[in-house]
Amino acid sequence: MALKHKGLECETIPWRFTDTAAIAPHGSKTVPVLIDNGRAIYDSWTIAEYLDQAYPSRPALFDGPASHALGYFFNQWVPTAIHTPLFKVILLDLYARLAEKDKAYFRESREKRFGMTLEQYGADPKSALPAFRHALAPLRQALVQYPFLGGHGPGYADYILFGAFQWARTMCPIRLLEPDDPVYAWREKLLDLFGGFAREAVGFPVWA
């Protein structure tokens, strides 16, 4: 979404959890990794900052210091406040859709993190849904006042949060949001951006 925002074309390379050798030469153990003019940049935040610095004549992901500070807040807030409750909702569906070669690694690493089996942690996804929806409460007031988290147009804060919803939509059929939720309307706007780019991702129906 950040690359689309900047109007930059790219080639994407499929990657799986255990394909560490593919990105190891670039100094990272995780994705995303961006290769631009022979330079490797990794981590979503670092990539976004790089894109604005390297391509200043294109639309900015951070429209000034306040936007940069807001983006940094969301970069820290989303993994803890949103990913954590969301993971309980989508975990078992996600695991079922992993490549077979990744399942042993995923199970071992996540069960070590949770201190219990995947089946125990994700035992009742529908009961975990209210906690996820409650975590979105601070966003609703903002999205009643403004069409995007970035104000009147989308920015990095929108894209880093939207990534969580897109992740869920490609993995899990559970309806995360009700149509009267302001966050639902915001997600629809993000799905429609750039000619419906995000809607084209393989996943469950957009109401999920």
C-alpha cells in the first residue's frame, strides 16, 4: 500500500516462514524486505521512511512532523493493541492455511511464546472477537470526525493498521466488523484505494 501511495511499481517475491536463506543476505530474518537500486531496506517503518526520503517528489506517506509522529505511534500501537487480540480470532484458520513446510516451525515458536498449544490459545475465536472489537474503540471516534487516520487523506498510519485487517481477510472467514461500524467504512475506503488494489488479494469475501 505504501508503494502504491508513492506511485512506485515493484516486483513481489513470494516468501514463507522457513525461507530464511532467501532474505538472510539482506540482513533480515523477517519480511518485508525492499530492494531498491541494489540497496536492501527492511522493517515496515524503516521502508516507509526510506520511500519518503528517496522519492520526495511523489506523494508523501508522512505529511510533516505531526504525521510522522502519528505514524510512529500507530507503528508501535498496532502490533500490541490490535494484533494480539486479533491473533486469537484468526490463529487456527491461519495455521490451517500455512504451507506444510512452515507448520512445525510456526507451532513450536508460537507455542513457546504462548505457553500453551495453538489449539488451546485459539480454542474459541468467536469468544475472542469482542476483545478485538473493543480494542478498536479509540479509532471509532477519530473515524467519525475524519475519513482517514491521516486526516482527509490516507497515510502510513492507515496502511499499517489496514495491514492487520488484510492479513485477517486472507486467512479467516469470521466477520470482524459490522457494517455500521465506522472502522468498517474506513476499511472499505482502503480496499477501494488505487483502483481496488487490496480487494484483488486472494481471501474471503470483503464483508469478512
